[in-house]
Amino acid sequence: MNGPELALTGGTETIGKQFDPASAHLRRSFAQIAIERSSVRNFSECLVDDVELARAVEVAQASPSVCNRQAARVRAVPRGTAANRVLSLQNGNSGFGQTASHVLIITCDLRAFLTAGERNQAYIDGGLFAMTLIYALEEQGIASCCLNWSTVSSQDAKLRRAAQIHDSEVVIMLIAIGYPTSEAVVTKSPKLPTHRVLIEAEIAN
């Protein structure tokens, strides 16, 4: 599937200049933020400032949503017993989740959608919101790691009870966030060539 155009080189690499304190004053373009961002799994002991977190959420609120209904919600759980309880219900954070400053629970309120034709819109709008939030955090030097919530209904129910999530909301994903350690590394993630992704559409009559 990857073909010869995508050289899959394994291993890790240093996190890059985006989290270098000496370069913190240099403002990056959106293209730089998007291209340079990687999932981080080495978080420092410092907690993310509430003001910075609120600022990132404010930016994420500008994400496109169907008819501007703004159904996405975020629950922020700071490091500690409660966050560990949430993380224990997710199957992809072993060894690093407990070091995150916060665990974010992204949900979308189904009450914003009106017809059966919109049954998948919560996941689209919630995904757009989550992506913008991740980039808004990155812009402030706050690293993140997306934690999927592809799980069974019984596990979903446990999270709902633990985080007091309303029945009208669907869980989109979890995100571990925090300031990276000075020696943090990330996995190498080569991308497909653009011509493999950008396709000139041929529309049938």
C-alpha cells in the first residue's frame, strides 16, 4: 500500500525547535506548526497553565461546525487520581499517560443535530474541533498525544460515569497534553507524496 515512494524509516528523532526555549519567542506560521507537530509521550512535571488551556479552547471554538452549531465540548482533567482513572479506561497510554499535565475528553452534543441524515456529523464536527485544539496548543508550546476512543459500549459507559458525561454527548477522543521534557523524542512519521493524496477528480455525467 505504501509503495516505493514512501520510505518507512523506523525509530525516533529529537523533538525539534518548536519546543526549544531559545526559540520560544519566534512565532511559527500555521504551515510550520502543522508540519512540525508530532505526538509527544515525554511530558515534564510542569502543569499546563489554565489561561493557556482556555486560550487554546477559545481558538478551537472557531473550528467549522455544521450551521455554526458549536456542539463540541472539552472536559479537562488535571494530573492525579481522577486523570489516572480516566486513563485506565483507554487502551493506548501505558507508560506515559500518567505523566501528562491534563487529559482532555472531547465530546459532541447530539442535541445540536436534527435529522437522521446528520447522524455522523458529531464525529466530523468533533474531529475538526479536536484538530484545531491540538494546533492551538502546539502554537503555545504545549505538546499533545491523541488517544483514540474506539471502544465497546461497556467501556464507554464507564467513562461516562467517571466523567459525568451527559447521555446526549458522544465521546470523540481523549488527548493527553503537557509540556515536553527537554530530552523528549518523537517517532519518525514520513508522509505520502502529495500527488498520491491530491487527486484530480473525474466527475461522471
